[in-house]
Amino acid sequence: DGGITQSPKYLFRKEGQNVTLSCEQNLNHDAMYWYRQDPGQGLRLIYYSQIVNDFQKGDIAEGYSVSREKKESFPLTVTSAQKNPTAFYLCASRPGQGTYGYTFGSGTRLTVV
Amino acid sequence: GQQLNQSPQSMFIQEGEDVSMNCTSSSIFNTWLWYKQDPGEGPVLLIALYKAGELTSNGRLTAQFGITRKDSFLNISASIPSDVGIYFCAGRPRETSGSRLTFGEGTQLTVNP
């Protein structure tokens, strides 16, 4: 079955460490997105990519980095520059033009200890 | 960025009751989407709306794309316990290029058996 796989489901990080969250899709979707979700808030866009080897900053990109070397993969690195990284991170993808419904992964919960 | 006002923030209802929630914006949207998120999971697309005035059903769920293109409504009829979760509206503003969506802050629904 096609879908989006995020790993790991739970991740603990010490302050000052970088950590990379994985997102893989086998839906042959062109566009991929990373969102951050905090309790009581909506989804805030971190980065997005509409084609391979290209990506754009979202609304809260500071302290994060991404790459899009393959169509299937869009990893997110949370760097030590991110001041409050504890959150639920969601990856999503979308087919090409004309369809705007995103398919989401099941999320990664990152906790800084 | 664009903002969506979603209300109510939370609802506590009895099983069998009908539910209504809505999203409004100060600007025109070309697309409205409704998602449901179960605890610890990613949102799942319920209904997508692409034309002003469009009314679409998915089982006990019905959503409408407002005539002004600045709002959308979701109704759930005869609620059941598995309807519990967070419901998000999302939209694509008319002036947005590409595929970025704006999300509301969610409506937390609790259904008492």
C-alpha cells in the first residue's frame, strides 16, 4: 500500500544536539511538506519542496534544515539553533497540479531532555 | 501569513447529537479542506471543496464551501464515540502561488457515550 512513513515515532534529544527526522513516501507525489504542531495550535509550515533539489522556507524555518535529493525522501534536521524544538512533527505530500489534499504521515514526537 | 479562524475551539457532546463547526477568513480562498486527527496520528483528509457554494458529503459528514469564498462549514450528524478527535480546516488562499495550505487551529471534539 502506498503512503508516507515517518520515523522514528518518538525521539529524545539532548540540548545542543542536531537530530534528523525521516520522511519517505511511495505515492509518487511531487510536493512534500514539514509541519510542526504544538498543543492547542494549528499546523505551522516549516519547509516545503515542490520538486527534487528545490525547497522553500515556510513560516517557521529558523533552526531547521531540509534536503530533497530524491523524490521519495524529504528529511528534516532540527538543529541546536532551534530554541524550542519539543513538538509533534508532521510530514505531508501532495500529487502534482490541480489536487490540493495533502496526505500526512503519522508524525514524530520530538522531546528535548 | 494568512489566518483562518476556526470555531469552536472545543465541543463536548452526547452520542447521537449533531455537530457543526466552521472556518472563516478575511481573504478569499480557492480551496477548502477538512481533516480529522486522532491522538498521536497525522491528519486524515475528510472532504475537499473546490467551488464556491459546493456542498459535499462523506457518510455522516457534510461540508460546504461558502458563497463568499471566505468561509466553510463542517457538519457531523448522529455523532458516535469514534468521532472523537481534532478537526482541522485548511484552505488555499486565492493569491497563493503553488500548493501551500493555511490551517485553522482545530476543533477538539469529545463525544460522551
